[in-house]
Amino acid sequence: MVTRAGAVAVWRVTKRGSNRAAILAFAALRVAGLGMVLGFTAAQAGRLAFDAAGNLFVADGHSIFKYLPDGTKTTFTAGLRYPLGLCFDGQGNLFVSDGVVTAAANQRAILIFSPNRTKSTFAAGVSSVGLACDRSGGLLVSQGNSILKFSPAGAKSTFVSGLGNPIDVALDGAGNLLVVDLAISDARTGRYILKIGPDGTKSTFATGLSAPGALAADAVGQVYASEVTTADSSSHAILRFSPDGARSTFAPALADGVLSLAVDRSGNVFAWNGHAILKFDSSGSPSTFASDWISPDKQWEYKFADNKFPEIVKTGTTQVVLDLDKELDVPSAQRASRLIWSPDSKRFGINYSPPHAPHTSYDTVAFFQLRGDKWMALPSLVDGSDRSQLTQLARASLPKSTQPRDCAPDTDVLKLRNWTAADAAILYAPCFARRSGQLGAGVLFTLKFDDAGNWKIVHAERMSNSELYNEQ
């Protein structure tokens, strides 16, 4: 099979039955986004928080979403830089650590949302995945090799210093601060979780960990931590520690990982993996609280057969209604492919990376529509030629300020960002500079579908510099 831009041939051998497929692929093929998913897991911790009414808040992308106790999802706020950590104080204020920790100081801040959603800046120049609100109204933040403490008025002090690389934090019912420290692993003790008393006294709570990430504690002092359980990071678990540090496995073999943890007042543990929120009862039995992979009407579900092969099934069953492994040329390891449902559940788009030339990046999007009781592929947005996707879409009134010839030819990206209506979607096409490889421009295309599934670009606009910065 000849692939785009002269890529080395990839032969696909499919065998139906218990072993649905075997794929032999050239080892140098890039799986878009996988490295970031594996390497950035710990930095995603702290993105869940409960308010006093039992509503769950989730920081995802540039937005914060609110889930009611029944799983109903709404957008709490959008347009943030990159929210990393959340916590509520006793007055119902939501604190948000916003901005990538490596960004310039003027691009990082801790925001505060009052109970009526009024937003203000609580502290400038700081952001972290580790954020905890204590009983006195103070805010504890992991930063560098220290834990900072902010008074309710915003006065900053150093609570404890001399740590290795503190990441996520959690407060137990007694006011002790638990800290995941990802300092360089000791060959004898591995990585560890620290316990810091209200007076700043440090002690070691747990050792022998490989790559702990997300952290949470319940009202009775039990501590929950995510952990990588395989050398290739393909499987994760949630560990449970008793108040004295005794360790047990609470939830094993979680293929999609654990990015954040939270515990509700009833002692249920909630785990977010980037596309779904799982709910575990006190025995560790899981259920799906909410999932972006399930269609809004709850009829269809995006899954991976044998933990590898993408498909659409009827929700709660194994009945396959669309075999995406046949429809799309997706490497079997690419669980990073993202599917986004339209609001009416009649269409979806999937961002993925088909085989392409080594040392290049190629991400694209495919759309499908429900016709009667069958899912059908819609006409492709691009023709698969050597012309970039941005160039091919330029015929649909590309802004004059954006010239595809200025873009690096070895990085070709087109992604579905979101649906604005059942028949309208926003596509994102970045332009990376030829010489520097840095993101230099970006275009947002508005795509409109008719009833038959034919598409048309009805609007195109160049992104502002601030939008581009947030995209990075």
C-alpha cells in the first residue's frame, strides 16, 4: 500500500474472530500525540473538584465543565489559558490554577470564581497542577521545590521547601497535606508520597512507587493515588492507602490511565482519564459517570475492541454498528484518536493520524453520519495528495493574511475542534513556520453540512496571537 507523501508501505492483515486484526507497521511511523499522552499524565493531575452541593467540576482544554450528580454536563467557563488545578474553599469560591507551568509569568495566574461566577485574579505569576484549599480559607500550591501558602487575602508565604518535584497535592480530614513528589527515582525506595502536617512537619507517607500522579484523600484519612503498572505505561491502577500508609490496590488494570482523582462526601472515588469520568464505590467496583465517547442521546459508544481497534457500538452492548478499523487507516496503538459527537448524535468527527512519511506529522479528520440505522462515511475534506490540507481548503476563502506557502510542509494538521450546531463544526488548521517550526498562524474554518452529509466551508478566519498562544 502506498501512503501519503512517499511513506513506507504498511501492510494490514486482518483476521476476524477472537483476534480481530494484526497490523504490521514500519516502526518509525509517528503516532500523533501518544508521546504527550504518556509523558504528560502526571501534569494533568488536580483537574477535578467537588463543590458543597456535590457537583463535580472538571478542567479540560481551555474550559471548566460542571457535572450535576446525575452526570448532566454544562460549561461553567471557557476561554481560559490552560487550567491545571481546581479547588473550592468553604465559601463556595472556585480557585483555578491557569496557565502552563513553563509559560512566562504574565501567562500564569490563579483565578477565583465567586459563587455567582464572577472571575478575578487571586494571584499572578503562578500556576501549578497541585492546588488545595484548607479549612481556614488558605490556598496551598505546589511550585518549584516548595509548597506555597496564600492567605484568604492573597498574601503569599512559603509553607515548606526543599522538596524534589512536588506535583499533585491533597488534604486529608485532619488537615495533613499529602504530596506526590516526582523527584528522580531512588533505586531502593522509588518515588514517594510525602505527608506534611498543619505545622509544616514533613514525613514520608509511602515509598516504592514507580510513577505516581493524581492524588485524592477522603474524610477518614484514606489516600488514593494513580500509579503506572507496566513498563510501557499501557496500564495503570488506583492505589489506596490507609491512614497509617498501608497500601492496597483499589482499582487495577485501567488501560486509559488516570489523569485526575477526587472523592465525594459519600466516599466514592471519581477518576478522569481524558475522555470519561469513572465512579468507584468503596469496594473499587467501577461504573461510568460520564463519557465523551458516548453520544449525547446515549445510543452509541466509541470503543476499542481488544483495547486496540476503534469501533462504534450500541451503548452497553458489544453490537458493532461501525468498524472504524476498516473505515480508517489508524495504527493499532493510536488510542489518542479523538472522536467528537454532534449535539443531535447524528454525526461525529474523528481526529486521527493515518500512516505517513517518517519524520513528518500528518493529522486529519473524518466525518460520519447516521442514515436510517446505518453509519456512513461522509466525503473527505481533502484528497490525500501532496498538497497540504490548508492549501486544499484555501479555495474556500482563506484569509488573505494567511499564505499556505509559508507553512512547513512536513507538519500538516487539520482537526475538528468542536460542533457549534448539529450541522455545523469548527475545524482548526495550524501553520508552522518553515524555518523555526514554531506555530506561526492558525485558521478556523466553519463547516456546514446539509441533510445528505455534503459539506461546505462557510467561513474562515485567522486566529489572534492570544488564541495561538493558548493553542500552544
